[in-house]
Amino acid sequence: MLGSRGSVVAKRVMDVCGALIGLLLAAPVLLAVAFFIRLTMGSPVLFLQRRPGQGGRPFTLVKFRTMADLRDDAGVLRPDARRLTSVGRWLRRTSLDELPELINVLLGHMSLVGPRPLLLEYLDVYTPRQARRHEVKPGLTGWAQVNGRNAVTWEERFELDVWYVDNWSLRLDLRILWLTLVKTIRREGIGAPGHDTTMPRFEGGRDR
């Protein structure tokens, strides 16, 4: 887990500076993507969802919308793969849908680097070891994202998350940020096998 108070402060300083610089540099892209989503998918442009943060405490995640509001006759949302639009698929492949999360980093809900924030409902089905991913703030990117991203199994992803918790350092964060840039350009590990740019639902850890 995170080390001394000084290293924790240094990580927060890096998060704030990185988020501010990122938002300033990405402002034209953010506006262009928002306009394109509004033009092709309508409102809302942003996707807001409660996700678990550090210690499992909920916060509101901000992303660009990538899915249509398709429901069956009973009013139930259709599977993610059915609702993902062509524009949304492109946003996910380029990771542009994640850019608004810089706001979450600036507000302190997230870090630039950490385990990705998943669904609140998963909290009840983690094994004690898997739940350790919430000992740190969730991140825009993480060790699992540069070691397979959605192309690895849930169990492998959680092992990578726990490894990050146990081995965190500023140097590791910088390495992950660099690898994220490289892999985003190469578009590696975007989708799980058979799921394009999405992951199957997590049904629960083994040996619970």
C-alpha cells in the first residue's frame, strides 16, 4: 500500500498538476468530442455513475457517453455490447471517453494511476484479497491496464491491482503513465476476447 505521508502528498501533487495540465491541453478535444456526441447520439453528452473509491466509498464518475439507451419491452437496458454505438466504440478504442475523469482526479476522487473504478455491486462479491484493490484511490490508468487491460481475465486483473497496491512508488506511477501512452497509441488490450471493447460482467471471486 502507499508509503510515507511525504510520498502520499507527492502523489497528490502529481495528480493535481497532471489533471490541470491535462484538462488545459485537452480542452479543444473535450469540446470537439462533446459536440460530436451531441450531434450523433443526442443528450446527455456525459455519463455519470456512482463507483467505489478508496475504502469502497462511492463517488460520481464522469465519462463521455458511449452507449445508446436501448431497452427491451419490459424497460430493461439491453446488454452493453448491444448498446455500444459506433461512435462509442471509437471513443473507447482511442480512450477519449476517459478524458472527463481528469475532473475526478482534480476533485480527489481518483488518482492518475491506480486500480480502475468498477461497479458498486462488485463490492459484495470480491474475495478479501480482491477487495484490497480499494486500499488506494482508483485511477485513470493502472498496472492492470498496461498489462493486458480488458484482454486479461478478471482474476488476473485483480492480481495485478493487488500487486500495484503492494509495490506502489512514484517511479512505478511514471512508468505506468508512459506505458499507458504507448499502449493507447497502439490500441492494445481494448476488449476482452469475444467482447470487442467491453468486459463481461464480474460474477464473483473464487473460493469466497
